[in-house]
Amino acid sequence: MGSCLLLFLAWLLVLSPFLTSNGFNFAGKTEANKSSLISSALSQVVTKTLEFGTPTSMPPTRTPGPRTLEEAVKGVTVKWNKQLGANVESGIVVHNLDSGDKVSINGHKNFETASIYKLFVMLAVYYDVSQNNYSLETPIVLTGEAADAEEDGGLIIPLGQSLPVRDLLNAMITNSNNTASLMLLFKVKTSRLPTLINILGFKESDLSDSYDYHATPEDLDQFLSRLANQKLLGPSYDQAMLDLLSRQNIKDRIPALLPPDTKVANKTGDLAGVYNDTGLVFLPNGQRLAITVMVHNIDDMTLAPRFISEISLAAYNFYTLANTP
């Protein structure tokens, strides 16, 4: 009861200037008349509030966005540093191939590729095809040496049967099939791959140990840049490789947070403690982003896809939302 009386007195205090200025006079009034006057005053206050809005309300202000691509990308890395853990290393390159904007973090450091090495196998195969060493229709027989049923969840074909190079490329890139990759790698010849990739311009990558391939984010950025500009093997072969990457079925990283109709051409790779993705993102304005993120020594593998996808989204939003009012 006491709190109600205090609240009532507080209301009278707030309303008294309004009551006086609007001709409300309590002098000589009965309790019933006073109650009627207060009710009328409250009604007018509510009406004025609805008419003019809350006097202290302010229009919403827009939080300033990042001023540079570097600011956009580093905003994500700073946010995730603690969550990923103190031992985590990441290599990042985000590159607008049309404006020239580029952010490189540990770009020249070698990281384990995991299945991203399959990009180099694809390149070597198309190089061989361009040199007429064999064709996309050449059949390759599955041998026991190439079979990786455990990793793939079953064999792509029974031992002793064959698939054409074209089908093996599709399985290797779109579904990251390990058996298909080994069949193609043995066709290229494992010992020849490092030399061939070096000749084709990728000087920082180390493919000398077939069980421990390494590449730098900058080399992968070079791969994407040349591919997008059709300066790897030439227009017809580069377009074929780009089309393969565009049919990627693993979309939990670079494409994950982007609008569903965004064209992305990417290749993922992951092992215990390793989570990678590298690919091209095609913006609505026609510009192209080359994005490479390599995350190593991570204990909680569930965090890495979100980290990579937020970097991709930050870069995408920097160019698509920069001029949004």
C-alpha cells in the first residue's frame, strides 16, 4: 500500500507543471473532483505521448562498417582468437582480383594441405591432357594400391574395373574422393608431381612427401587468381577446372553463410587438427574474391568451419554492403 502511495505522489510531482499550465486547479475541489481531474490529465498525457512520441527517443544510428578489407578480415580473426585456442595457427589470404585489394596473414607460411593437394593433381592431369599424354576419356584401372575404402566409405568401383579420367576428376574434386585422387596421382606419377607443379609456377608449395603435402596460402591465391583469369593452362582447360570446382558438394566453409545464389568454386581439405578451404567467390557486382583459409593445430574441429565462413562473409559484406544506406 505504501509503495502505491509513493508512486501516486511521484506521478503528481511529474504532472504538476502539466496540470498547472493546462488549467487544472485542485483548490477547493472534493476528493471525487480531484480524482476526475487527475484522470483527465493522465488521459491527455497519454494522448500527447502517442501524438509526439517519447521526448527522449533518438533515431537509431548505424554502426560504422569496416573501412578497408583488412579491417573487415581482422575483425573476424580478433573475435575468434581466444575461441580457437592459443596453439592454433592460421594462414589467410583474401584477394579482390578486380580491385586489387588484398589481405595476407601468414601468407608465405607452409601449411599441411589435406585434400587441397587435389587441386594440384587436377592441374597436372589437365596439363597432361593439354600435352596429349592421354585424354579425358582414357580409362584408369583401380588397383589395390590406390583403393582407399576406409576414408571414402567404400570403393568408387570394384578392384580391377576402370573409370575414365573425366569421371575420376569429378569424383576427386566435387566429393573429395581419395581413391579417385590416388588413381589420377599414379597416372600423373607421384614422383613427377612436385617438379611439374614447380615448373607451372608454384614455388612455395612442397609436394615432395606424398603423405605430407604442404602449400602456402599465397601459392593457393596464385592458383585461384590465374584460374579465374584463365592464365593457368589457357581458356578451355581453365574453364573446365573452374566448372569442376563450381560443382563442389562440400559447402560448410567458404559458401556456408553467403546468399544461396552466390557462385562459389572451392576445394576443401581436413585432417585431425587441420581445416582448410580455398576458392573463388563471385560477387553480385561482377568482382571476384579469391579466399584461402588454412587452420592448423585446432582441438575443437567444430569451430573451424564457422571461423572460415565468417571470414568469407566479412569479405563478401565489405563489398556488397559498403554503399548500403
